Amino acid sequence: MLSSLPAAAAPSCQRELGTTDITLIKSVLHLRGVVHAPEDQQCAVYRQHVATVSKVREVFERCLSGAKRDADLQQLEGVLDDANGVIARMCDR
């Protein structure tokens, strides 16, 4: 993993990248936990998920490089598009 880090970012990025997987997993589990909850609760969790994924995206933009960075950022963009789509359909009425 260290080889894909930009040279100037390596010390803090290694730690930040180490926490992103756990952060994303917790966020997804939280989403799954509110599937049958009232819409307002689901909306709050989806909005928090968007905020979490956006923070992870910032870490990836700063700390990754090359093809891995491009692929991971593309995947996160898809997640953000999906979550924002749910918010638009369900929450912003």
C-alpha cells in the first residue's frame, strides 16, 4: 500500500487509510440497520453516509495515487451517486 502513497503524504496517510475501511463498513452497517426504520431516520442515516463517504474520498484523493486511486475514487463516486439518489427520491420531497 505504501508504494501507492504520494511521497509527501505517506506518514499521516498510512494511518488515515487504515481507518477508512472500518469507517465505511460501519456506515454501510448503519444503513442496513435502518432499512425498516421511519423515513426521517433513514434520511438522516443516508445523509450521514454521504458525509462519511465524502470524507473518505478526500483521504483517497490526498493519499492514493495511480490506478488504485482512480479505481477507488470511481467506486466512491458511484456510492455517492446512489446515496444522493436515494436522498433525492425519499428525503427531498
